Amino acid sequence: MKVAKDLVAASAVPMVLGILAEEASYGYAILKRINELSGGELDWTEGLLYPLLHRLERLGHVESSWQTVTGERRRKYYRITGTGLAELAEQRRQWDTVVDTLKGVWHGMGELGPLPGLTCEAGA
């Protein structure tokens, strides 16, 4: 399954802020965590993540610093700020509303079968 680009874009901020609320991290580790949490369904690229991290930094939601771990190359670590935690809380409230609304819309539908008013003809 491929998740629609619009849905990925809409959910990117709360996902990244949520990961950084767990602990400070660097780009590759964030990409790996997204992939793990989604069971491989979300396979973000650096081209999606780094512009988002830079935007979150400009907004004051994250801060970054270069760190070197013994035996490894220097990496830029990102950590969430107090402003970022407040933004994450607001994003979570908004997403809870969206998810609850979708559950209401989909309640009782069960597995998606034929929808009322739509027919599926052989060979169509």
C-alpha cells in the first residue's frame, strides 16, 4: 500500500515532533523510526525530512546541535523545545478530532464491500 502524498505531508509534523518528544535524534534515526512505527508503510526520504526539520527549527519547535559520538561521524541532533511540545499537544488535539470524526463516518461500515448506489460489473 502506498500512503497518499497529501496524507504523509499532513501527518509529518506531529510524527516528527512526537519522535523528538521521546528523545533527541538525528535525521537517519528519525527516518528509521518512522519506517519502524509504520511497519514499513511510510518510507520517507531525506528530501521530505530535512526541509521539515529546518522549518520546525525556524519556528522554534526544535533546536539542533552537532555532536560526535566516539568512533562515528559527526551528526546533527534535533531536540524538541517547549514551544515544540506545545505545538505537539495542539497537533494531537487536532488529530484526535480528525480520527474521531473518521471513526464516526466509518462506524458500522465494517470491511469495505460494495458501497450503496455503486455497482461493480464483470469486466469493468
